[in-house]
Amino acid sequence: MSTSPILSCIGAGRLGSTLCKLLAQHLSIGQVLNRSQASSDQAAEFIGAGTAINNSDQLQTADIWLLATPDDAIESNFKILQARSMLRSGDIVFHCSGALTAAILRQPSVLSASIHPMHSFADPQRSAKNFAGTPCAIEGHPSAVAKLVKLFNAIGARPFEISSTQKVLYHAAAVMSCNYLVTLLDTGENILRAAGIDSGGPADSPLRPLIEQTIQNYYSTSAKRALTGPITRGDHGTVVAHLSALEKSSTANPMWPDLYRSLGLASVLLARQLNPTGSAELDRIEKLLRADKDAQINP
Ligand SMILES: NC(=O)c1ccc[n+]([C@@H]2O[C@H](COP(=O)([O-])OP(=O)(O)OC[C@H]3O[C@@H](n4cnc5c(N)ncnc54)[C@H](OP(=O)(O)O)[C@@H]3O)[C@@H](O)[C@H]2O)c1
């Protein structure tokens, strides 16, 4: 009779406890180690399995280790596993950081990997329910990758392999399009408020239908087709007026003109894809966006 592999987790927070709960359907959960006993107890209760501990003295061997502490504590916890001789030949050890690779978990004969779920684990209860379909970028030792791909497929993930050398760039893409999107949406709300329109929150914002329509257009057409507005139309005068208005608000919000200029220049590049032979209007707009403050306000 074959027994299922044992997975132990160091750092069962939002991501760790969610993954353990899902993986518990396919393997045995061994130990759950957080810094405080109360936190470990809470995680084990949520997972519905595992022995809650709060001291690495109590660690026992396991077949698979998930290190799901904050990124900065992953390597030190791996070293604790090494110092306590917890890692045996053929054991799998992995973390879920988006920016770090499996290289920080190096020990001969141990199979290390990293797997980064493209999911925002804000609430473990909700994440456990809607994790299915999550793309997960995986890299590391081929045997660890093969086993983890099987496990993550079993919990409904969509694993895809990524080159270790490109992982940081991959993560920068995720941060820009996910985290910075939130910052951009919030900036739009703040500018609207400065214009005297306060909807009380994003849910009722007059920007919301426009944003939702734009995201729909982006995914159903292409970036260049979804880009509407003054830059792609070549409306130089409108861009001049925007910059002037943002500069006037810039005492309180010094980031706005810079953000507008940087994103505007990226939008010019996109707009040029529709007009690859060149456009005098886009050239003028690009010059304006690149110009220093005085030149933009009084071109
Ligand atoms: N959250 C996400 O959306 C998300 C998405 C993709 C990837 N990730 C990755 O997942 C990992 C965990 O992130 P998270 O958001 O789940 O973190 P989190 O909710 O803050 O949980 C971290 C857990 O680690 C424990 N911990 C902290 N320092 C520790 C240490 N030195 N030794 C042992 N345990 C320690 C904490 O225990 P206490 O409760 O006792 O402090 C807590 O249970 C990170 O590598 C992150 O990059 C997260």
C-alpha cells in the first residue's frame, strides 16, 4: 500500500494556508510552522489538517516543503531546514515568490523549485474557492517541476514553465500590470476628485464603465485598437491642455504631470503601431511630452 507524500509548510499565511488546504486533497499535510502558535493553530484549523508548531526545534522530516514566509525569510528558513538536517535526498522544497528563483534553495540531491501563482491571496477562504484556473509560473529542478506541475494541475492551476533567468522580468510584468494598475485607477479617481467630482468610492465612480469597457476592448481586440483618446487621434492641443491642468494641481500632487508624461510617451509608441509610416501629430505630441515643464505649459 503506498502512502501519500507528506507536505510541511513554513509560513502558512494567506498563500501558504490556501495552497495547503487545496493540496490536502492530494497529499498529507505534516507540520505547519508560523512564528506564533496562535497563527499556526489558526492556519491548521483553516487547512483542516496538519500539526501546528511554532518552533523549528519541533520540525520533523517531510517529503515536500513549502516555504511560504515573506520573501525575505525564505532563504533563512531554508538554512534552518539544512541546519536541522531535515532535507533528505529526493525531497522537494519550493517557494512561491514571484521575484526569487529556486536558486536560493540549493542543496545537492534536494529537488528545489519555485512556483508563483498569478493570484492575489487576500482572503484564504475566497482564494481557496476561486483558485482554479490560476496561471502559475514554475522553474527549478526538472524532477521537482514535473511533480509540482502534476500536483498543481490536480488543484486546478494552470502551471507554465519559465526560464530562471527571466523570472525577475516576468515578475516586473505582473507588478506593472496588476499592482500599478490599481495605482493608476486610484490616480484617476484622485484627479476626478480634484475636478470636483466625488463619487464616494470606485464602485460608483463615473470612470468605472469607461474602465470596464476599455478592459473588454483590450481583451477582445488588441492594445493598439483599444487605445482611444487624444494621443491616438493626434490631438496635440488637448494634450497641451491636460498637461497645463495637471501642472496647476501639481503642488498638491507632484506625481501627476510626470505620470501623464511617462504613460503618454508609452501611448505614443502604441499609437504609432496604427500608423507605422509616421505621423506629424504624433511627433509633435511626443516632443511635447518629452519637453521640460516650462516648454510643455507654454509650447
Ligand atoms: N499574497 C499573495 O497574493 C501572493 C501571491 C503570489 C505569491 N506570494 C508569495 O507567497 C509568499 C507568502 O506571502 P503571503 O502574502 O502569504 O504572506 P503572509 O500572509 O504575510 O504570511 C506569511 C506567513 O509567514 C509566517 N512567517 C513570517 N516570518 C516568518 C519566519 N521568519 N519564520 C517562519 N514563519 C514566518 C507568518 O507567521 P505569523 O503569522 O506567525 O507572523 C505568516 O504565517 C511570499 O513568498 C509571496 O511572495 C504571495
